[in-house]
Amino acid sequence: REVEILMFLSAIVMMKNRRSITVEQHIGNIFMFSKVANAILFFRLDIRMGLLYLTLCIVFLMTCKPPLYMGPEYIKYFSDKTIDEELDRDKRVTWIVEFFANWSSECQSFAPIFADLSLKYNCSGLHFGKVDVGRYTDVSTRSGVTQAGIMRRPQIDKKGRAVSWTFSEENVIREFNLNELYQKAKTQ
């Protein structure tokens, strides 16, 4: 029975890791599903051990949050009051703005990619910015991601669902034409 549980765990980890971008996400998925398998195995062995292990996992989850990216970047962090003013200041500057939430694991895994892009492509005519929609909830609706000149990823289909899209460095460079934007921004 234990072998069946571990094989099932392996299949789930492989399916879940198809959408993972970074090595940290792969390892995180392996650890998370290993904890689930261990909880099942502990419950099968002794219900008290299973409850103890589950309690320890919950305490760990509540007290130890994943670290936020703190590396080098050329990113301006906006608040609900500063974003409109900064975006309207110079119309020759193109802004790439990430709307993120600190609680989102996808946003946390995209942070080093976005920071790396800001280091590679930032120049006088191309800037990078971020808005924490967890703190400034009205900014995302007020910014109007559907208005002209703004490109949104992932896109929304006619039924109002997000179209599957992976936030990898290659996809962002291709979809937002960063190489062309960078060359055009350098000449301004």
C-alpha cells in the first residue's frame, strides 16, 4: 500500500511540475506532496502520529512564509497615489508594470524573473514598475488593463476566464517585444 501511495505522489508531482518555471517551484512541489504522503502514511501507522505530524505541518505553514525576492532590480514600486502621476509624467517612456500579490506563489516565483528583465532592459525610455494589488486593491481596476496601449497577460477569454500562459523570461520577452522596445527606447 505504501508503494501505491508513493507512486501516486510521483504522478501528481510530475503533473504539477509541468507548469513550474523555476527550480524552486519544482523542489517546493516535491516537498509539499511529500508532506501529504507522509501525513497519509503516519495516519495509517497511528492516528496520533498522523495528527501530530499534521499539526506540525500546519504550525510550520503558518509561521514560516516563503522568502520574498530581495536581489538587485531597477523597479519602481507604485502606490495607489503614485502610479497615475508617474505613468503620465513622460509619454515617451514605456512602462512595463507588474500587478502582483505577495501571498501569491506564482507572483513570488516571477519576482526574480521580472527583476532580471529590469536589469537587462531598463533604460531612459523603458522602465519597470510594480503595484501590490494586495495592498492597493483599487489600482488594478482603476488602471484599466483593457484600455488601448496596455497589454495584459494572461489574457481573458470571452467567458471571463484567464487563458493559460506561463510567466517565463522567454515568454515575457517575446509577448511584450522587449528587444524591439529596448532598441526603440535607447534611440529616444
